Amino acid sequence: MIKDMDDHQLDRFATDIVRGLKLTDDYLRELLSMEDTGDIQKLYYVARKVRDHFFGNRVFLYSFVYFSTYCKNNCAFCYYNRCNDIQRYRLDSEEIANICRALKNENIHMVDLTMGEDPYFHNEPERFVDIVRTVKKELGLPIMVSPGVMDDRTLSMLHENGADFLALYQETHDRELYRKLRIGQSFERRVHAREFAKKIGYCVEDGILTGVGNDIESTIRSLRGMQQGHTDMVRVMTFVPQEGTPLEEVSQESSLSELKIISVLRLLFPGKLIPASLDLEGIDGMVHRLNAGANVVTSIIPSDSSLEGVVNYDRDLEERDRDPKSVVIRLKAMGMEPASQEEFHRFIKKASTGIFETPVVPV
Ligand code: SAM
Ligand code: MD0
Ligand code: SF4
């Protein structure tokens, strides 16, 4: 076990993971239940060694454009669920084009176009296709779409018009917990949308929440569920209780569980993209998540932007402090740096060829 390893053995373990060592459920159980700080630091160390083998000190940066906060769903964890009496907005094409022009000079690799399952777009998907076309024309960068569940025809149209990456998080692969979180939403349709997207050439991201009623066994089920998918990016986010939602009374857990799961994700998905979301704890939180083995920074929002994050630690701050420049300054202070655009294009091209790695039987 990691906790009994010396430095040489830790390096050897990282090399074994890079060479394809698969971890059993028992091993995952041990890692996820570690509480000793020194043991956990060893886990972070191995995760960084594995990450550095594939990506070195280079990080990818995604700008986040939440262009509509209307939604027809009522996810128990989400501030934007339809039952929550909040201010909402929907940007039009011109406003989105202006945001893209401002992003043109920023150091970002991809723009993430996110919305609630807004009927304005879900009932007339060509409206969303137009937005993707506009963003591609204005920015010329890879585009991630995070629209919720869309049908095969719409996913195909979006891809033909410039969408490169689909983000669609299962939250949990534990069906009982899923029913409590994504109320009334089909588990299978969500899985199908990612698999179909992968088949037609998208890169795909799946993700889970922690601190939302998932114990270690439930988390292991989710990790294995994500391994069954053919994803290129995997994430975990700590659940942040939101006012006006069914889970608002839940107390937020510390980010320790998220950090351990990020490291375990790195050991299970060695060469994949794993994000440090700024949504949760901003740039200070980014440092811990990168040190746990993440290699992407997401939810980057220009400081003068009035757009929402998904979870807004900075909603009441005078100014956002998760702009690209501030992110890069902190990265460099950590001895890390933004990857080249060319490296990101290479990753996307290789991943979207749809070569499905068949998981090796665990040892
Ligand atoms: N409506 C689209 C969807 O549901 O897929 C896109 C919205 S955004 C990507 C939604 C994601 O943000 C969720 O899948 C969840 O992983 C995360 N999220 C939402 N509310 C959260 C909260 N309160 N705490 C932590 N993560 C949250
Ligand atoms: C993030 N706020 O990365 C974004 C969002 C959606 N594809 C991503 C959850 O934290
Ligand atoms: Fe809507 Fe997405 Fe929030 Fe669920 S997570 S309520 S689908 S915006």
C-alpha cells in the first residue's frame, strides 16, 4: 500500500501506473479512506508523477461562458433548478459574439459554452447551433458544449458546426443516488448522449459530485462507471449547497475528499484531462487541485464579466478573481505554465479518433 512506500517505491508505483497497472476496488477503498496527512501527501505525489509523465508542467485553460441560466429541470443540488426563484439571463448572439471578441486576446485553449436545459434552445436546437457557429467564427478555438442532454440529431448538428467537446456529468453512477440528484431525468439517456457523442467524433467529459450523500462504496461505483464510458476528461466537484434548493441544508464537506478523488482519478485515467474547477475555491483552490494531479483549469471568467459560474464562491465579490491573467501568474508561481494551443489541438485530434482503449483486467 502507498502508505508503506518509501520515495523509491512511490516512483516505482507511478511508473507501474503509467505502464498500465490497474487498481482493484480494495486498493481504491484504501486510498479513499486514508486520513493521515503524510499518507495523503504520498497519494498526491504519485498522482503528480503520473500527470507529469503525460503533460509535464503544462496546463490547459478553459474559459467559461454560461450563456443561459434558464432550465426546465430541477436537480436537487443546483442553484439554477427551475423551482429556484432567482434572477436568470439568456445572452443573445451579439452579446456572445462580444464576449468572444474580448476572449480573443486571452490565454485560453477552449471555450466552454454552458446552459441550463433552457427550452428556448432545447425546443429549437438550431438556435444553439447558430451560437456554436458564431463562436467558432469569432474565436476559431475548440468549443466545449455543456447543454445538458440533447438528442443524436442535435449533437450531430453541433459537431458539424464546430463543437469539439461534450461535457455531460452523470454526478454519480450509483443509480439510487442519481434518482435523488437528477430528479426525473433518465440515467440511460445521459449515458447514451456521451457514448453517441464519442462515436461521432467528440471528445467527452464525465464528472461526479462528492459530499452529496456518496460514501466510499458509492464513489467506487462511480469511478468504475466512469471507466466504462469512453471519456477523455473526468472530473469531481465538491457539492456546494445552494440557497433555495432541496439540498440547501446539507453541510458542505471540506475539499479533502475532492482532492483525494482527483488523485485517484489520475491513477485510473493516467493520460486523460482532469480539471481543477475555479468554481469551488478560486485560484487558491486551483493550487491544491493541481497538486493533487489535475492538469486543466476550468471556469475561468474575465474579471469584468457579470456572467455566472455554476457554483459562485465569488458572487458577492467586487470583482471576479478568476481571470486568465491571474490564473497564469499563479501557475508560474507554482512552476507550471499554459500548454501551447498546438498541444491541445493534438490531444483533441488523437482523442477524437475514437480509439477505445479496452480496460485491462485489474491485477
Ligand atoms: N445544464 C447542464 C447540465 O446539467 O449538464 C450544464 C450545467 S453545469 C455543467 C452543471 C454541472 O455543474 C452539474 O453537472 C454539476 O456537476 C455541477 N454543479 C451544479 N451545481 C453544483 C453545486 N451546487 N455544487 C457543485 N457542483 C455543482
Ligand atoms: C466548471 N463552471 O468547470 C464550470 C462548469 C461545465 N462544463 C463546467 C461546471 O467548474
Ligand atoms: Fe438544470 Fe443543469 Fe442545473 Fe440540472 S444541473 S438544474 S439540468 S442547469
